[in-house]
Amino acid sequence: MNWKRFKERFLGVDAAIVVLGLLLFSVAMYFFMQNDGLVEVDPNSKAAAVGKISVAKNNVRRRTQSGFVWSSVNVKDTVFEGDSIFTDDTADATIDLENGNRVQIDPKSLVVVKTRNRGLQIDLRYGSLTGKVSKETPLVISQNGVLQELTGENAEIRIESVGPTKETKIRVVKGEIKLRKVSTVVKKTKNKAEPPPAPEDEQTIKENEVAEFKTDQANAVIVRDGAELILPENGKTLWLGLGQEIEFKWRLLGKDTLKANLKISSDPFFATNSHVHEVDGSALKIGSEKLPTGVVYWRVKASGGNTPSLPFRLTHYPDTPPLAVFPKDQQEFAFSPTNGETGKQVSMSWEDKSGSTSFEVQLANDPEFRKVITKKSVELSSETSPLLTAGNYFWRVRGLHNERKNSPWSPTLGFIVGEENLQPDPPVLTPNTIAYEVPGSVLLRAPTNVSMEGRGLTPENLPPFTWNTAKHAESYEVEIAPSDTFANSIKHPLGNELKFAPKEIKPGPMFVRVRAKSKRGLLSQPSGIGRLDVTLPAPVLHPIKPETQTYTNKDELERGKHTFQLSWSPRPFANTYELNWGADSDFSKSKKFRLKSTGRAIMVTTPGDYSARIRAMGANGEPLGPYSQTQIASYRKELTAPPILAVKPEPPPPPPAVEKPKIPERTAASIAGFGTPKPLDPKRSSSFVSLDDSTPFVNFRWKAVRGAKKYEIEIATDADFENTIMQHDTLRMYFTVKKNLPEGRVFWRVRAINKKNEPSDWSEVFDLNVLYQ
């Protein structure tokens, strides 16, 4: 043997690993022996039976005296000599003993049950329990290595072992008991066991008194309870609705009968989750929303007192029905006759937060449950229906508890059973492409807040997309999007309609496709893609006035220039306008201007005919419609010679004139002796829009002038009235134009004329924007 290698392997690092493994195994076996595992109790156990489990709520477990693991406890299970009973935070158990007594074990407790002579011995490791004692059936408890025997005349007691300090309290709830020390734990020496001492003097504990055993103290200290609890009764279970209150009542037993300290907790030892209320009096109402759901403990201590009352247990649940989970309302289920199926079984499930111990579930053919198919009481939160043929069904459920009366039903939910769902055929969409130019009547009524990102236009006479009736289709669904990839699409259910036209449009392309939908919601493949192209009518480019300039010399002629003022009508949705301007009629060499406004001044120096057109553009530079009609701007320059003057003989000198006094110059208003008319309608800078093929009626109105016999109105295309297009006299204070005015801006003014045919000054000049659609 290689001794060096042996020492390195087994006396070095490997040895440390082996020792550590053994230690971990030992620790694991210790915990396994203490509290782990879930197996059934050995039915062949030879231990004597001491009672049966009559109540086992939630997680109650048991370990036999000779066992290593814990098993679940059910009602009617037998409890044997030496069994350990464990309840978690939400569990409790009741043991009906063979001697006729009953022991109730509270949540969060661990109890070892044994028999001693004619009575019962309880080793309360921690927690609390309630029981009865008598002379015939005494109760023995183990406290700090000492056995204490309790006897009485059908007295009711409560035993508490608080936390890790194992300080035990015995409360007398009813009657009177005798407490005496009967033996100590037997001590062994090297030679033999020492016999236990003789029984010691008895202690008497009366109703509402407590025997307290401090740590490492075998003898009890008798103290009196500070308060007696009245309502709600101990162990009461309540179902409260939102906003309901529960009244806590008690009676103080000490001298101080006015003030009390009420403590409420979900912990039976009040170590955590406690709420304290200082109360003047012996009662307090607390809303249900301020109480924990489930098991609640409460006790009262008189102000200035040291001993709180016996805690009462209250179980509180919201007064609500179970929540139906599956199937959802109007959910559909299918069976396949082609596979030999004649119906469908449906599993119904629900959730409950009201402490129900069982449930009643109903299934019917009608929502009023006059035709009930099944009515069952179940303990689980689910139930499967019988085989259901095609039709409509309705179901509901409610929670049951032996302390709860008239529990509410859940809302009624319906579901549908039918034959298998066949996918519809895809519809055939026609036409594939629709071109639509927005008519002028739609533009005339267009709201002012339309935009590519927001509101659109309501179309008129828009041709719809249509499709055929698809096989197995119950309804249809149309999908529209700004691109043929249908990203960011919008879906519209259409029922059984076989056509679709959008109710709101914007310039640009819109893509459409349709799916058929079966009775139970199965969609077909989409149809072919349809395209709708929406364009706006071209802006109206206003006529351009020609310009001819004359000069007397060549230098002035060469320096001559002119500025044309171009303007056009606006279009909704337009982000900019593209203006084409050039000396070529086909715009092959024209300049392009991108403009935000609806006007542009262009200066020219070279005579000739210039062509102009305009179109509306979108935010991304795409045209929103066609170009406008072409307007010609004509510019001419002429050179003229100065006029030749004829020579005339000088006339004879006039005779001397008689000098007359000078008369001051008089204005038209001072001659007429009255004021100037004030224009009223149309308002300054207003617009008049005329539709195609319609006769315009433009009404001009002004304010009357005292002393006026008639009025004279002038309309021109320039503010200086050099190009007058209309002049009219009228006896009224208005004038109606019943013929076409030139498109663009026109100007108008009015003056009064008196009986002597003397005119007043002209009024202010008003302008009007005339548009034709």
C-alpha cells in the first residue's frame, strides 16, 4: 500500500468532505424525524385509541408515537396513545375523547395526547386548546417537567402555552377547578430511579381566574381576568358585506369600568398583526373592511390592569358569491359528428374567498333556471356537466357552510354547445381599385380642423367595395390600413353586409381587405387587397393681370421690370403648395417653388408670356391632387418717341381781367352737405364661394345717409378703381349682383347723391375674395 497517497486522500481534503457530509446527513435525519413527510398512519398500530377527530379544518397533521413522519388528518380518524396533533396558522381540530370529553385545538398549536389512569394527559408543546374536566375525567398537563392534575364539576378551561418561553396559562372559562401537582419527572441515578414525591396541596381556580406558570416555575400564580368577553360569541363565523359593522362587547371585572384596551389579531398569541383600540366604555363597532379575512382573535384588557381577558376567536368572510372562472360568458364549445360525437361535456370551475365548505352548482337550459338539467352539491371547486347536445346553456354556483344561511348565487353565465366549427371560405373582393376625387361640395362643408393626423372628410357618392357571400360565413370583418402590409390596421365588424365604403377619408391611398367569420368566430383567410385612391381637386389659381410698360428711351426700357402677384385658393390637408413658373408652356424648364402660403410675388425683367400652375402637397412631399389650370402672365415693354408739337402764332393779349374775390375750394362732402355711406356687407376680406353651374347672388349693403336721393356703387379689380368692372345707381341701401364676378379679389365702394345731384365722398374700400369650385 502506498501510505503517502492514503494519508493525502483520507486524512486531507477528502476526509474533511466526508466528515461534512456525515454532519449534513445527521442534521437532515434530525429534521426528518421531527416534522417532515406525508404518509398514512400505520393502520396496524398497537397503541390504545383515546378518541376520534370530529373537526379538521385546513392543514391538520398527526404523527404517531413510534412514527417519524407527519400525515394528514381527516374527520373520523382515530387518535391513539402518544399521537402528536399539529395545526398550522389557519387550521383547527376537535378530538372527541373516549371518556366523553371533548378537546378543541386552536390554530398554530402542537399537542401530544396521552392517557393517565382514568383521565387524559396533555403535553401542550405550544399553542392553545379548550376542554372540560370533572372528577371522573381529570385532565393532566405537563408543565416544566411537572405533571399538574385538573379536576372539577364539568368545568370548562382553556390552556395556553405562549411562544418559545413555554409560559403556560390555565383559564377557567366556566365553573371551578382544583389544581394539584401529582408527580415530577422521574430522575435516574447510577443505581436506580428515584420515586416521585407525594401529592402536594391543591390550588383552587375560580371562574374568570387564571393560573399562570412562569418559566422554570412549577407552582401556579392565581390572577383574575381583567374582562369578560360577550359578543361576538367565541368561535362565531360571520359573513359581512362591504360597509357592514360588527359590534364587540365585553364586561370589565376590575375597579376601572370605563376604559379598556381592545386588541384584534390574526395571531392567536397576539405577537404579530395586532390592531389596538383604546375604548371608553364596554363596546365598539368596527367595519368589515378593517378586519382580516379568515380567523381573527380578540381580547380586552382593562386600562391599568395586567391580565387581558380570555381571547375569543371569530371567523370573518366577505359576504360574496363564488367567482365563476370557466367557461366564460357566451363561450362556445364544439363536438364533431364526423368523428362519431353526439355532444360535449363542459367542465365548470370557480374560485371562492368566503370560507365555503361545499358548493351547490346548477346547470339549466334557461337563464331563469326553470328548466334545471343538473343540481349538485360538491366539495371541490369544479364540476363536469353531463353530455350536452347542441344548444344554449346557463350555469351558476353558490358557496355552502353550515353556519351560513341564504348564501348568494354567482352571476349567471351562459355558454353554447354546437357542431364543429368550419372555417369559412375567403370572400372575393371587387373592384380592386377605386379612384375618388373629393367634390367641391364636400370641400365647401369641410370642418376647419381636418388634418392627416386627425379628423377627415365625410365623402359623398363614394363607390363601395363589394364581395360575394362566403360559404360557412355568419358575418364579415373589414380591415383597412395606410399600407398594403396592413401594419397599424383598423378592423371593423360588418355583420352580414356585403359592401363597405369608409365614412371618413383623407387624401392618399387606403388599402382594404375582408375576412368571413363563422358563427363561433372562426375567421377565413383574407380576401384580395383593394385600393382606394383619394385626391383633392386642384387649387384655383387666380387670373393674372397682363402688364404693358412704355418708355421714352432705351436705357429706361432695359431697366424696366414688373412684379406679378400670384394667389390661389387653399386646400385642406395641404402641408405646402408647389408652384411651377416658367417661360415655356409645357413646364419642362420651369422653376418650382415650395410654399407654405397661398400667394407669391414674382418679378420679371424680360418681356414675354410666362406660364404658372399650382398643386397641393402632403407632409412627405406627395401630391394630394392634380395641378391647377395654367394661367398666363403676359409682360410687354414698348419704346415710344416724344410727341412733336405744332408751332402756332402767338394770340393777342387778353383784355385786362377784373379781379374777383377768391372763393375757397369746396370738397364733394361740403357741397352735398351730408355724410358718407358706411359699407356693411360683405365684410372686409370675406370670401364668396360659387359652385359650378350655379348662378351667383352677391348682396352688397351699406348704411343710409340722411338727405340722400340715391346711391352709386362701384366694383373693380384693383383698390384704386382704375379697372372698374361695374358701376350702378340705386335708390335702396343695397345692390344685388346676379352675374359672375371675376375670380380673385374684387373691391367695392359706395357714395350718396342728393337732390341737387351733388355726390358725397366715397366710402371706405371693402374687398371680397371670389372663388369658383
